[in-house]
Amino acid sequence: MKIVACIKYSLTLSELKVDPATRELRLATTPQRVGTIDRNVLEAAVVLKPEGSTVHGLTLAPAGAREAFREAIAMGLDDLTIVDSTNWAAGGPMATAAVLAAAIQKMGDVDLVVCGEASDDGVTYQVPPRLAERLGWPLLAYARNIALAGATLTADRDLDIGMQSVACDLPLVLTVTQETNTPRRPTLMDAVKAKKKPVVVWQPEADLGLSAEALQAAGGVTRIAQEGIVIARKEQLFQGDDMKALANQLLDALLAEHVVAE
Amino acid sequence: MAKLLVYSEEAGVARELLAKARQVAGTQGFTEVGVVALGAAAAATAAIWGEWGADVVYTVAEPALDVYNPETYTAALAGVIEQVQPVVVLVGATKRGLEVNGRVAERLGAGAVSWCDDFSYDAASQSVTAKCLVYTGIGNNTYRINVLPALAAVPPGVFHEQAFAGHSAAVIAVPVAIPAARMRVLANSVKADTGRRLQDAPVIVDVGQGMRNREDLAMAEELAGLLNGQVACSRPISSERDWFPEWLGLSGLKLSPDLCITLGVSGSIQHTIGIRESKLIVAVNSDENAGIFAQADYGIHADLYQFVPALIEAIKTRSVTKK
Amino acid sequence: MEKFDAIVVGAGPAGATAAYLLAKAGMQVIVIERGETPGSKNVSGALLFSQVYSEIFPKFWESAPLERAIVGHAITFLGEQTSVNLDYRDLDEGHVPHNAYSVLRARFDPWMAQQAEDAGAMLMPGFTVDKLLQENGRVVGIEAGGDALMADVVVVAEGTRSGLLKEAGLRTDEYHASDVSIGVKDVIALPEDVITNRFQCLNADEGVAYTCVGHTGGVEGGGFLYTNKDTLSVGVVAKIDAVYKSKLQPHAILNEFKAHPFISRLIAGGEIVEYSAQAIHRGGVHLIGQLYGDGYVVVGSAARLLLNNVMTLRGMDVAVASAAAAAKAILAAREMGDYSHTALAGYEQNFKATNVYKDMVTFKDTYPLLENERLFHVYPELAGAVLGDMFTVGAKPSKKGLKALRDDMRGKVSLWQMLMDMNQIGKGLVR
Ligand SMILES: Cc1cc2nc3c(=O)[nH]c(=O)nc-3n(C[C@H](O)[C@H](O)[C@H](O)COP(=O)(O)OP(=O)(O)OC[C@H]3O[C@@H](n4cnc5c(N)ncnc54)[C@H](O)[C@@H]3O)c2cc1C
Ligand SMILES: Cc1cc2nc3c(=O)[nH]c(=O)nc-3n(C[C@H](O)[C@H](O)[C@H](O)COP(=O)(O)OP(=O)(O)OC[C@H]3O[C@@H](n4cnc5c(N)ncnc54)[C@H](O)[C@@H]3O)c2cc1C
Ligand SMILES: Nc1ncnc2c1ncn2[C@@H]1O[C@H](COP(=O)(O)O)[C@@H](O)[C@H]1O
């Protein structure tokens, strides 16, 4: 059985700052890394993997970022395919899904694709359903308590209103949430072995036969403006060992703000 | 003929989207505000949507749609859109709405955006402009969508439902063939509805993973009670510990109370987006470097187990109330 | 069990250099680094002096991520409201490499590590070496997160806090708290052209470095301010026992330094984008630690190698020089197939032959100077007062320099003390 884990080189949003004067998002200086949700993706793929199966990492990312995927590989991938986005002028979930689908088809005989419910930075929730549609497979989203018996996967789908227990035959696209599992921490030995795992780089145009222009046009969505959101708060910190004093300090502040009355 | 279509499997969210659609219909030149009702049961009561602002209710009265399944719902919604040919489709960005939204967009080759909180349609250029939250709410992007229909996933709580007394809707049954789903639904367990309306509470006590045991909620409830408030929580408290059916944040509710007191919440942006419209935010956290402090008006660097009882005590002694 | 020819602990300048040279010579090398990326855990000025670097990494300035070439060095004495500045500029634009460059370690260390990787070393960031493994008294490998790795030789390059040797019972040379300082640093963002103009640089490739004495919360220490491309590195290095005695938080000392009008004007309008603190040895030839033993060598600041002569703080090039000396010895040991302490003793000889070591000997008398409280409390104020008297045309009649000096000294320092101190400074820095 062949499992593909789709992982994303993402912006570290906790470090994304907004310029207070210009409201510009400081994207260029925000560090990037393989996302936290991707660790759940990798864990799910590796745990599901039956004896004799292989797990392949797949990402649309700049080839120059390959070092950032070390830990991901060490979590248990057999190899990693990077579809190089360096000179790829198409953005958005539609184009991403097209690239991932083409890569999965090129890999051949894939039975299961695992994605995150949403990427750390994109958070569009669009890539997995679009990918499933392109592949013509069912999408089993927000899965928890995943079990694989033969070619049938069962899981509980964590929907906002409750759980939905489902069963579905492979092939399919699965998405996981941060609640799905607890990702492992690779050991030094895992990391040493991972060094020997192959990293393949494909070009979307040359290797997958895709055209950025065509996809961008078909996607039909163009960004025309961007603005950071600045919310100013007072950020006053009260500390000390005397809880009674702290409580009264807070009440004084709330009274002064007129949100409560005495 | 520029039609606007609303879809959400959650009736409350559909009402919110309809209210907005009705409000802008005149100014943006929509000739029709439609809503989609899927399943035999929904079709039977379809006419009620008129009062919530719909001109037309498009029904697919297949019994197969009485149980939610993303595959059958995708087929139904895609089928309705193909036949109705709207220029804008507002989709409720619940987890169910999002999985259907992406799939329908791909099937129809439609332009789609997520986390939309404002939009406008320009008949002259045949394009839609949508303002969307990006990076989990750190920024706003404005998009132009020129492959129509434009599917815009709108989070719950962005717009507010409104009754349009006397407005009535035509009900049109749309014939859509629903293929058998490959993913089989074995069981649905729906979280018990508490009937709470957190949206109306003037004070929210927002509990995070810093609260260790369910029994400890009593402390939060008491605090909320003294201030005429309600207790809400972060996603893990709901999805992992199951203490409450709903949570606050990106994928949950967004509230704007007069006062929000967080207890043991770390301050991840996915959560704080649900409380950042509060007039005043107080944060209690035992970690001096917790990110929540930078997003709060008043931070209390303390163990909530020590501080909250002291606060309750002080509120009682000083007879502090919330009007 | 995995076995390597060499294990390097730490991917700072010392570790990266050792790994680079050993891998280049064909050894199987693994470098284990605690930070998620090399340099991510590092605190440093950082001024990089080119000489040693260019010997090991020829033409490094062409590919390394450098911030600005340092064309100006200044030493500044800060009184309460005064500053006296000795400003040296090398205005010859042409010669490359420049004497020194400013670097940001979070960018520079990955580059060094990349050189080692390109040479064939295996880099393992994100893992902390927990202990050295020994057999019959010789180091045979390391343990990290429960995994053991074996090697013929272990290069200990873990920086100042180096606890592995001590934990292994191999550290025989203890040192005093008074030999340790603490370095605290802010990185302050300012637009590139603001920095270029404010510091009177020709363009964004040129920069300056200030070393400051005085106004550090009454604590013996020095301040520094270096220009990067679009940030300033502003920090204070202070003796840890003095910091402790002062009951001040290290960051409070930095804040006081930054609040001095001379500094506050240079950093005005900037935004703090990073704050960090780290221990640093005071350096000096007398403090050099144990350099080698059976199956291991110790390089860089793990061996307390540092040179501080008030004017310059050199740790990175010293680390590189020591690592190169060690690598040479290891390669010789490989020829003999013997990594015992006798075989590795060549390291010490190699190191003693370097200019870095000779410089350390030259400036050995600088260190007592760093103990001299008056250098930090009295003279910066005095320098400002005297020059103030000389430049100011005021209500009182003017005085000549010596008279002004004698008046300003009153109650602060005796003539005798001052002459002794001058002698000390002369011995430390001049003669
Ligand atoms: C796609 C996506 C969508 C998401 N959507 C949402 C969402 O809508 N809503 C949401 O909430 N989350 C959401 N999350 C999850 C979110 O990223 C965080 O993981 C979550 O909000 C953290 O919850 P928390 O603050 O309660 O817990 P933690 O992050 O575990 O923080 C607990 C805090 O309690 C403090 N603490 C511990 N003990 C004490 C004590 N005794 N006294 C005081 N303080 C104490 C700790 O210092 C810590 O800061 C989403 C994540 C993803 C990936
Ligand atoms: C505030 C300050 C300013 C300075 N300014 C200058 C300057 O301007 N110019 C200059 O030349 N020098 C300067 N120095 C000194 C210089 O930073 C050091 O001398 C130099 O970094 C030493 O290099 P190193 O490779 O020996 O150690 P380090 O650079 O400290 O590298 C050690 C590496 O080992 C890693 N490590 C530690 N323990 C472990 C472990 N157990 N397992 C795995 N990895 C581990 C660390 O994460 C680190 O990356 C300054 C120092 C300070 C504190
Ligand atoms: N560039 C990418 N490379 C690989 N997988 C991706 C990429 N972008 C999105 N995905 C996958 O799609 C999921 C949802 O992403 P998003 O639609 O951006 O919220 C992610 O968790 C990944 O599994």
C-alpha cells in the first residue's frame, strides 16, 4: 500500500507581525517551517501504514527549503517529493490542488492521501476537498480514531455539531486535525537514518506538464489588496504574590473602565 | 439577471447570510436572493425562508439528503448552482460548509474564497470583490473573483440574522440526481444543545486548558454568575475534553461582550480571533510570557486556582456587579 | 550501532570549522546542534574579524551572509550626560576583505554549517547531546535523547556553558564566578538608509562599531553598538559577580546603557526585534581550559578561548583558529590510527603557533584592567568633565587642561591612583 502525506512549508504565524504604521504584513521576515498540523498528518500516515507499505511526503514548496523537511522525513517518511515552487507563478488553493493531484498521479498506485484539515498559514480548508475532487476520490475530513482494516478505513469525523462515524474504501483523501493524535518526536537515530532517504525535486511545468498561467486564469481569484489588522489593547500586567491585592487592583481597573459597578 | 444564492446546512448560519444578502440585494443589483434547502424534511418546510429574506427557496427533496454526507451534499449544491446560475454563492464556513465549498468549487470550476466577511458584486465588470480574513485573522485580503459564480465561505457570526416580516419566498424543486456516496455514514452523535446564547452575554468567562478538571468549572461558573455572564471555552476544552458543545475562535464562535475574562488560555490567534471584538479583555495566566497578555487590556500573572477564588471573594465583599 | 569517524558537539563557529576541515579531509563527520537551526540559540555581538576566517574559508566575504563591513571603530567613554569618543575610520574603500564585518549569528552560523555540509559532514540540528560516553577512561561517543553514537574522536564545541566534560568527570580545571561575564543584547530594527546616514556611512555595505565604557548601572562592564544592514546590535557585557552584587537584572543594565543620551540618539526610532542573554568567559591566556584528552578535543569557548582587550572582543575568530588547530591534530592522529591524549597533544602545539594565541599572550595584562572599578565609574565621567571644562565658554574664567583635570578629580580619584591606573592601561594596551 502506498500512502502520501501532503505537508506544507508554512509561515510561523505566531511570529507574523503587522507594521503598526503602514499596516503592512511583515511576511518577508516571518520564519517558515513545516507546519504544526503537518506533524499530525505525518503521525497519522505513519501510524496507519500497514506492514510492507510505504509513506511518501509530498509538498509544493521552494526546493531551497528542503532542509526544513528533515524532521518530517525523520518522523517516518520513506522519501519526500518537493514540487518546486521557486519559479511557479500560480498561487491559491486551486493551483496547489492541481499540482498535488498531478504529482500523486505521477507517483502512481497511491491508495491513501493524508492532509491537514487546514494548513497553518493558508487555512483555506480548500486544498483537500479540491484534491479529492481532482482525483475523483472521496474525502474523509476531520478524522479521529482512524482505523484501517484491509482496504476499508473507518473513523470518527469531528464536526462542529458532534461526531460522525464513517467507513470508506480506499483510495481516498483523509484530513486530520490537531486533536487526531500526538505527533512523535523523532530521535537522533531516526534523523540519522532520514539523511539517507531520497528527496526528489520535480518542476511543475517540466515534470508535471502544468501551466502556471492557465491555472492562475482558471482559478479566477486575484488578490488586489492586503492589510494587517492592528488591535491595540492596554496590555497592563498585574503581578505579585498577594492575590487579594491583585483582585482588588483588577476590580479598581474594571470600575474605572465602567464595565462593572460597585 | 444577477442571482445570489445562500447555502448552509446550519439553519442559523443560513439566516445570517440571508440577512446580509437581503440588505445588499438592492444596492448591488441582485435580482434574486435564493437559499438552498436540502433533504425531504427541509423541502417540506421550505416556505419559512421567505421571512428570513429569501425570494426563492431551491429544494432538492431527496430523502438521501436527510442525513448529512459531504458527497451527496456536494452533488446537490453543485447541481442547484448549475441550474440556478447565481453570480455569488454565500456558504456558511462551518466545518461541513467548508468541505462542501471546496469540492463544489473544484467541480464547477468556480472561484472560491474562505473566511469572507464582506463582498460586493459589480455587474459592469462581471466580477466579485471579497474581503477575507487571512493568516487566521492577522490580516485582510481583498480578492477580485472573475470566474463566476464566486463561492464565498463566510464564518458564522459575521452577519446577524434579521426577520423580514411579510416577505415571502417561492419554492422551486430542483431535479438533481444524487449518486450513492462512497463514504458511508455509520452513526451521528450530536452534542447536546445547551440552549445557551453566548452572543447575548455581557460578560464571558473564557476557559482554556489551564483549567485542569471539569469540577473546577464551578469556579468559572460562580465568577460568571456574579457578573451576569456565561462561561465559554477554547477549542481543546470542547473538542478534546467535551466540557462544552461550542468553543470560541476561528472555527468556533466570535463574541463581542463588554468584558471577557480568560482563565488559562494561551492566546493562540486561532482562539483570540473569537474574543478580540470584546470591549475589554482580562487575562489570567501563570506563564509570564503567555501570548495572551499582549492581546489583553489587563493581564494577571497568577495561578488561576489562587487568583479566581480571591477575585470571587473581592467581588462579594465589595458587592461589585454587572448592570 | 552507528559509528562515525568524528562527532562534533555544537555548530557554532568552532564546531562548524572543525566539521568542515575534517569532512573535507574525507572523515565521516556528524555535527549535533541543540538549536533548531545553527545560530538560533546564539548570542553574540557580532563582529567577525576576517583574518582567521579568510585563511580557513577563502573569499568567505563573497558568499557569507555578512551585514556591513566595519570601516569605523570607536571607543566611547560615557559620563552621566557626556560622551568622549575616540573615533577611528579606515576610509580606504578599496581593500577587501575588510578588517571586520558585522554578522547576525542566526544567519551566519547556518552558512558556516552549510560549508561543513557541503564538504560532506552530516548536520543534525534540534538535538542536544546529553553526555559523553566513555570506555576505560576514554571518550568513545555521545548520547542524545537516549540514542548512542560512537566515534573515534569527539570534538566538544558546545560553547561557554559547556557542561559535558564536567558531567563526564573530565573537567579538571575549575574557574571562578569572577571569570564569567554575562552578555545581554537587543537587536533593534531601523531602516537601512537611516542607519547608513546616522552613522555617516557611504552606503549600506559600510558600518561602524562602538565600544563603550561607563554608564552600565555602576557595574563593571562594557557596552557595544554595532551596525547591521537594517538592525543595530546593542549590548552590554558585565561581570557576573558585579551584576549579582548590584542586584540589577541584566536587562536593566542594558536599558540604562541604552538610555544614555549618546546611545539613545543612535537607536532613536528603532524597534526591538530580539532580546537575548548569554554567559561569556572573560577570556585571556591564563583562563584557557583543558584542550584535549583521550578521544576528545575541546575547541572554542567550550575551552574558554576568548580575547578581550577592551577595544575588541574576539571569540569567533579565536574559536575558528582553535578548531583549525584541533582538526589538524585529529587528521595527524588519524594517520597514526591513535586518538589518545598523546596523539592529540599536537592540538595544543598547533594552537600555540597561531597568531590568535600570540595575541592572547600580548594582551595578557589587559585583564587586571577589567577589574579596575575606576575605569568604569570614574574615568568616563572625568573625561567628559574635563573636556566639558575645556570646550565650554561660561560665566567662570576658563582653565587650562591640567587645572581642569585636578579640579574635576577632587573627591573622586587621587593623583597617585590615577598615575597607577595610567600605568596599568599602558601595560595592558600600549607597551
Ligand atoms: C485550523 C485550526 C483551527 C483552530 N481553531 C480554533 C478555534 O476556533 N478556537 C480555539 O480555541 N482554538 C482553535 N485552534 C487551536 C489553537 O491553535 C490552540 O491550540 C488552542 O486555542 C489552545 O487552547 P488553550 O489556550 O486553551 O490551551 P493551551 O495552549 O494549552 O494554553 C493553556 C494556558 O494555560 C496556562 N496555564 C496552565 N496552568 C495554569 C494555571 N494554573 N493558572 C493560570 N494559567 C495556567 C498556560 O500557561 C497556557 O498558557 C485551531 C487550530 C487549528 C490548527
Ligand atoms: C554578548 C556577546 C557579544 C559577543 N561579541 C563578539 C564579537 O563581537 N565578536 C566575536 O568574535 N565574538 C563575540 N562574542 C564571543 C563569541 O560569541 C563566542 O566566543 C563564539 O560564539 C564562540 O564560538 P563557539 O563555536 O566556541 O561557541 P558557540 O558559538 O557558543 O556555539 C556553541 C554551539 O553549541 C551548541 N550546543 C551547546 N550545548 C550543546 C549540546 N549539549 N548539544 C548540542 N549542541 C550544543 C549551541 O547551541 C551553539 O550553537 C560575544 C559573546 C557575547 C555573549
Ligand atoms: N503547498 C502545499 N504542499 C503540500 N500540501 C499542501 C500545500 N498546501 C496545502 N496542502 C495540504 O492541504 C491541507 C489544507 O491546506 P489549506 O487548504 O491551505 O488550508 C494542508 O494541511 C496540507 O495537507
